Amino acid sequence: MNSCRRIGRTGEWSSGVNTLLTRFRSRTNCRRDPGPASSLSRGQATAAGEKPRLTAADLARKVQQERKTPPAAEAPVSAQQKRVEELKRFSLQLQNVHPNVLAKHLLRSVLYQDKDVVVINKPHGVPFRDDSRATSISSVLPVLSKMMDGMKVKSDSQLIPCLGLEKETTGVILLATNEEAAEHILNLHRNNQVTTKYWVITLGVPVPSEGVIDIPIIERGVAGPRPHYKMALSPLFRMNDAGDGVTKVRAHRQAHPAVTRYTVLDSSGGCSLVELQPLTGAKHQMRVHMALAVACPILGDHKYSHLDKLAPQKLPERVLGKLGLEQSKIRHLPLHLHARQLTLPQVSQADVDVSCPLPKYFTQTLKRLHLSLPDKKEDQ
């Protein structure tokens, strides 16, 4: 009986040992198994339905394969298209840089300075007034005035914005260094004694080659997939019923007087270099007059190139070919509207007359469209 009990205990002990060995072997096999279970060990287990994370070996293998794969051939890009992309990046950088960086750029762009006024060359795409979405010129004027005063610790210098420009417009902007000069400049502006001349490149040639556009403009809502507001013509005359004359109509109470003098400086291939002089200060009046009054929209004016929608400007094939652009990329084409000359009488006991150089993209467009500057034409 004792021997039977011992055999029984020995059998129990043997079966226990066999069970432990089986468990150990199964664990060892699980660790050695290169199957899917190994990728879920050591904290890499994922929820059901999610893709398992790549291991370091898998990532290294993937990088080696990408290095061996030749890169896909990119479509050739024209020099003009590269310049448009560079300008877009440069404008975005200026809008999002630290105020000190923008102030330094403006400091290098000073065109004229005396004890009462400062004239600066405004870059493209930077708002003049405060804008919550971007760094504006007005917001960095305290920093700029301190830089112009030699970064003195105790400096009472200031710069007061007087005459600015729209975000997409380049050229001269006028600042005052004291309240008295600022008030004097605003009085001159109210009395139409401040003269600003703009150069624009237009699609089409205005007829006649010079004249005055005197058509009030009004802000109207545009319905559609993208409802928006834009300025529109509010003429004081309309064709009579017989179609052989015009009849005066009553002016709209919300319309703004808008008068623009224009002169065609050069034209070639259906495009023109035009000088504009606004005699009133209505919003977007030059853009509206050129696009809607004389049917010659400014190049790069995507807002007023269509009456009833917001869309990139549609360029003729011949113009696209000269510019080296594709219609699908035309939305990045900048507005070719430049404040060329500023004349200000009786400030600092002398007249101020400042000319502003054209931006690089403007001169490149002139060359591609075979448009000549006035001084160059006179020399020929």
C-alpha cells in the first residue's frame, strides 16, 4: 500500500513537472514566434481594428526602399511662376514675422525723411492698418520710430499714419512725426492738395488714351455660393428709351463720388501701362473704374475681374504665354497697382515730391509684356 501511495504521489509529482515544462515551452515559443503577436508586445498593443505601429526595423527598411526609389519627375516651372511663388512666400513671411523684423524692413525702405514727414515704400501683401490676422505697418510704427531715433532709451519720437494703401497695393505711404504735421497733411488731403499718381498694368487698352472717369460707386452684396460685398458703379445717367441719348437719374443716397484721371503710357499685345490719379478717395475706386467703367481690369485684380462671383482672374491665352503662367496658378498673381509718385505742398516750408521704384515683379511683367517705361521711351 505504501508503495502504491508512493507511486501515486510520484505520478502526481511527474504530471506537475510536465505541466510546468509545457507552460515554459509555450511561453518560449511565443517569444520566438515572429508572427503578429510579437508586434503587439512591450506596450505596442493596439486596439482592435487599428493598424499596429511599425518597429524600428520596419522603419529602417522603409527608408532604404524610399532612397532606392528614384524621385518622380516634376513639371517644369517657368521663371515667372517661381517669382510669383517667391512673392507669395515673402508676403506671408512679412505678415507673420516679429514686429522688429518688419520694422527693420521698413527702415530700409525709407524714401524721404525730414522733421515733419516720413515717406516709406510699402511692400506687397502687408496691411497698413491694424489686422488681427497679420502684423500691420501701423502696429510696428512705435518700434520703427525708435529705430529711426537711434534706439535711444528715453525717446519721445513718434510716427503717425496719414496716407496709407490697401494691403495688395505697393508704393508710397506717408507718415507724420508730430500731431501738428499730421493735422496739416489731413487738411491738405481734404482739400485735394495731396497728389498721388499710380501706375497699373491693365488687360486691354483704354479708349480714348486719356480722360477722366466720373462715375459714383456703391457697395453691393453679391449672392451665390460665396456671398460677399464689393464696390460697383452707380451711374448718374442711363440710355434713354429710344437708345439715341442719355437720361440723368437720381443719385443713390449711399453712393460715393468717385473721379479718376487716367493716361495710357504704353500699350502692347492687348495690355497697357496706365497712370491713374484719383481725385476722390472712394474705396477701391481705381480698381472699379478700370474694370467696370472702361472694361480694362488691372492685372492681378481677382476681386473685380468678375461681376457676380469670387474667382481668379481669367487671362487670355496670349497673355498667359507671355507671362509664362498657367491659368490654374493665376490666383497667386499679385495686383499690379503701384503708388508711383507723391506730391505734398507746403510741408516743412518746402514741397515734398517723392517717386517710388517699382517692385521687382512689376518690372518683370513689363518686360514680358513688352511695355516700356515713359523715360525709356523718351530716350529712344
